Amino acid sequence: MDAPDFSLLKPPPITKKLLTSRASLFSAAISLRFVLLIYGLYQDAHSALKYTDIDYYVFTDAARYVAYGRSPYFRDTYRYTPLLAWTLIPTTWGGWWFSFGKALFASADIVAGWMILELLRRRGIAETSAMKYSCAWLLNPMVANISTRGSSEGLLCMLVMGMLWAKEYGRIALAGTLLGLSVHFKIYPFIYGASIIWSLETKAPTRPGAGIIERISNFLNEDRLIFLLTSLGTFSALNLAMYSMYQLPFIEHTYLYHLIRTDHRHNFSPYNILLYQSSANNSHGIESLAFFPQLFLSVIAIPFALAKKDLASTLLAQTIAFVTFNKVCTSQYFLWYLVFLPLYLPTSYMVKQPSKGIAALLAWIAGQAVWLQQGYQLEFLGQSTFVPGLWLSSLVFFGVNVVILGSIILDIAPASKRTNGASTLKTETAEKDEDEEGVEEISREKPIEQVVKEQMRLNRAQEQNLKAYMSDISDLMPGVE
């Protein structure tokens, strides 16, 4: 009888090296961003096609106005909070300081990755597996590229992940404060308020026959009140402070503009062509109604159906819905939901059924590639590809995202039974990873006979865990064998 081949249980060499410790993982993540920053400087200096995002020049110009005591809104197309321009004042100091903002945004990526890793460990995921899932953010070239080009989305993702981290660790006031700050920076994180409030349910259920006053009192528990007051208080205080300094231009450019914007360049949305026509005619058409399905899904339907089952995955689904149905959808927006992906993966169909996960990833990439090919012909070669090319590619990418969103929504409920309804899965996940690491260690140091015995013992232990888990499910669902 041939000896079992335990080499298949070992991770690939490069993965093994990166996952030996947190220090190695974060060193790789920092190195990736550092290399891209240096490469960006070279490309900007030697190529007509600049690496630095056009938005970064907008940020730094606004920072220059602020440094001279003027309003950041003197810079055309600056549509953000003055806090961002204030933060980037060091970019006006000349020399290497111009890249300060890029380094800041890339550093925010790293901090967000650390919080992702901590949340995975809190869920009971073993250290090695938690680092593996964190790679979906920390070593994601798309994430690193967008931040090092000068997009501020990494900073916002850090604030949003900080909000979730604070909530999961029971620091409700901090979570509310970070949500208020996030919404002040950019409007979209307000959608998370509904999910977090809904997830902060009262432990004691409302008694049957309770009156409306008692029901309201039971709903407005201490955690919900703290979260509401701190989030609204932070948001209101920041807006009042900015309004007192910059008056109506602050309200107009930071908030109102986004309700009527007609950006059609680099826009993956199916509303792209309509926005192009509206901008040409200085009018608004059916694209003005895009908010209704978008907000219904992301603020009402998804939060109230799923938030109590798996909060992190619900935030992922909300964000995908918001971005997919938004009338403006650019590559930077993808970071808004990619930051939640590592928290969803441990119990997702993408991991349980790798073929489906790989198919979803390839379809998502291919959808972008088809659109970008049409967009390149339009914006760089001057060829009119609006219809049918650009429009059809927008519909294809929209359809891919809708299918992925539907799969995630269907995936959340059964995943919640494992992460919330049966705590034994956390132990099993950790034990499984420890067992695999143990097999790797055993195979290096012990004779093959002892390795086989150890593996048989581990298999029996896993079988017992599975029986215990099925017993829990039977208790939760009487009549199911």
C-alpha cells in the first residue's frame, strides 16, 4: 500500500512564506504599495499617460487654496468635505511632500486590513486562515493601485471598517462617531445605519400583547440610542462647523451636487448614455429615478432581511446593491464593497464551491474588461462606441453584478446559521486549520506510521464535531434528521 501523500495539505510555497506571521503579511502589503508609489513617480515623469489619478490633483489644488486661507471650493470640481483638503495641506510643501496624500491613503488601506484580520480572529477563524482571507484586501493589486494613484477611497474604507470593528467589540459610541464622520466624508455610508441599528436588538424579546409604548421602548434600547445620538451628533457638528466657515458652497458641492450629478466618463453604469445626453442637453431624464431601486435595496430590503443574521456580509450586500444600481459607477467605488469581502469569504459559496467562486471572479473581471475596451476606443481613440458597444457592455457588467449580489444574499442566511446559530462551527474552523497545520508539522518530523495514526485520530475528532453540529441543527429544527 502506497504511503499517503500529505504534501497536498501544504499551502503553496509563496503563500506559506507570507502567512508565517502577521509581520510577513503586512510587510508584503506595505512593500506592494511602496513599489507602486515609486513606479507611479516614474510613470508620471516619463509617460504621457499619468499614473496619478486626476482626482488627486483636484485634492491637492484644494489643499493649496486652504493653505493660503481660501475656500477649497475655489477649485472647480472639488466635491468633498473641507476636511480632506485640510488633511492634505502637507502636499503643498513641495518636493516629495506632494505624494503625502498617496502615502496616507495607502496607509489607511493597511489599517483597514489590520481591522479585517482582527474581526476574522474574533469570529473564531484560525490565525493562518484569517491571514489568508485578509489577503483579499491587503494583497489585492486593485486596492493598492487605486490608493497609490491618489484616490481617497482607502481613507473612507478605513473609517467604515473602523465603524464595524467598534460595533463588533461593543464600542457603540465609537461606532456611531465613525459612522457620522464617514457620512460627512462621503454620503453613501449612511446606508449602514439601518443595518447596525437593526442588529443592535434587545436581548429580551417583547412580551406578547405588549402595547405600542412598550414596543417602542423595547426597540429603542440603550445601544440603539447611543448609536443614533453619537452618529447624528457627529454628523451634525461637523456640518455646522463646515457651514459656518464655507456657507452655501459647502452644502452645494459636498451634498447637493451628488443628487443631480451627470458624470458620464469612466462610468460603468447602464445610465451612462442617458447621463451623456442629459449633460449635453442640460436636462434630467429617467436617470433621476435611479435612487428609488437603489435605496430600496440598500437601505430597506437588504438591512431588514439580513442584518440580524450576519452584519458584515449584510454590509457587503448593501454596498454592492448601492454601487451596482447607482447612476454613477466608477472603479474607485469597487473598493467600497471589496473591503467587506474577506469577512464574507469564510462562510461563502465562493470558498465552499471554488468553481463558482472562480466563475464569479472571472465574470466580474471580464465584464470590466469588455467595458474598458469600449471606453478606450471612445475616450482615447475618438471612436463613437456609445451604441451598441458601450451601452451593451454596461448592461453585461450590470447583469454580472446583479447575479453576484443575488448569490450573496441567498448565501447569507445559511451562513448565519453557522456563524451565529451554532457556535460549534467557529471551533471546527479553528480546529480544522490547526489540524492541517499539525499534519504539515507531523509530516516533517514523524515516521509515516505515526503520521497515519495521527491523521486517523484527527479524522475521528472531526467526525465527532460534525455529529455534534448536526445534533445542534436537529435541536434548532425539530423533525429534521
